[in-house]
Amino acid sequence: MESSTIFDDVFRTMLEKMPQLAVPLINEVFGTSYPEDVKIIQKRNEHQTQNGRIITDSHLLIANRIYHIECQSTDDSTMVIRMIEYDFAISLEQVQKENGRYRMYFPQSCVLYLRGIKKRDTISVEIVMPNGNTVEYTVPVVQVQRFTCDDMLQKHLLFLLPYHVIKYEQEKELDTDSEKWKELLDEYAKIEKYLEKNFLEKGNEKAYRDMVELIIRIADYVFRDKEKVKKGFGDVMGGKVLELESDKLIQRGIEQGLEKGIQQGIAMERKNTELARRKVEAAEEEIQRLKKLLEEQNNK
């Protein structure tokens, strides 16, 4: 992952590898109640417009409804214009003819802001029709830093977890001896325990590893100028993954040892069987020799 696109890369990686993580976020934003195992169809993110090609961050189909989420790391006053352009392109692909009239269905959309806390909960633009009627296009915004670590865990908003560390990027005095560092460790101890309970204990080691890796990748970028902090964070969050790898190597060694032992046992058994067979053959040959010798004595 390139550092310049790390936030978008992590966003798309989660949607690709663990799309179910987006379900609690969608429930939180749109007031739905989808179960986490609901079927999710990933629609294509590339759309052609008169102005060229546009690529959206997400385009999901859940229970016959289209959802569109954009990930934004910095504030952008033109974001609402881009959102309506994206949504118009998406809705053009969903045009339906009903009762003799064409109808366009805009997706359920929101913007995920990774930095800062803004006063507004929505962004909007007013569309003025030729007849003077107006339509207000409004999109909710999700401000990651409004959610505490406990909020994310209680609401199962795992999709936001990799971005939680961004709140520490402006801590100039952050080092491994500071109070903020202790606060960070406490939070990520909770996060690691939660991931362990919800992934490892349920036999989903791959999801656990993927989440930890994504969290560390964001942290590496956030702490890129704080080498000691970056290393300390990696040791804390990556430790369990290393333990898992060690366990795997040990288990692999045990399995290989058992297999080798079995093979040696089979070889020994074969060797013993071969030795017994030779002894029997030798005994039979000796019996035949003695019989022949006895017959020769009787014929004299």
C-alpha cells in the first residue's frame, strides 16, 4: 500500500476482504437493522460520464438497496458536488420504467470523514429546476473521531477501528513515556481483546490477522515521524500475530515429527517383517536339507 493512498487502500481492502464489517456502519448511519451475515453484492465502482471516468470508493447492493460510502481524509468544500455526481452516475445505471415513466433511484450515500470533528452532520446542495421548484440533495457524514474506542466496540463498528489511531497524529508530545501513550495502549489492549474474542475464538484467524495488519499499516503512517512510538505500537498490536505464527510453526513441527515417526515406524515394521520372512525361508531350507540327508541315509 502506498503511503499517499493508505486510507483509501485500507478502506477498499476491508470492503474486498471483509465486506460484512460495513454492515454495522450502514445500520448506524441509515437506521437499518441488517444482520452481519446479510448477503452483500459488490457492484462495480467505475462509471463513465460525459466528463470522463469516475471511480467511487464503494458501491454495495444489500437487500435490493444500493449503498455508497466515500472515504475522505481531509475536509473538502466541493465534496457534496462530487457526491451528487457519483450518485447521479450510479442512479443512471438503476433507471427503471414504472407506469410508463422512467424513475431514477439515488443510492443511500454517506461520507466518512477520518479527521476532525465538524459541527454539521450532513452536507447538502440545493437543485433548482427550470420551473422554479427546488430539490435538496442531502448526504449524512460520519465523523470517525466523534466515536470513542468504547463506542466502536459496543456498536461493533470494526470498519472504523483502523482509523481510530488518527486522533493521536497531532499529539506532538507523544512518546512511550507519556500519559497519552498509556491511554493509547489501554485502548488498543481493549481492541486486541475484542478482535481476539470476535475472530480468533470463533476460528476466524484470517480476519483477525487482516484487521491487525490494517490497524498497524495506518499506525505506521500516522507515526511515520515517531520511530519509537511506531515500533512500540507494532510490538503491542503485532505480538499476537507473531505468537500465532510461532504456534503454527510449533504445530507444523509436531505434525512433521509425528509424520516422520510414523514413517520410521512403518519402515521398521517392514524391516522386521522382511527379517522374519528371511528367517522362515532359512528354516524351511534347513528342513529340506535335513530331509534330503535323511533320505540318502535310508537308501544306503
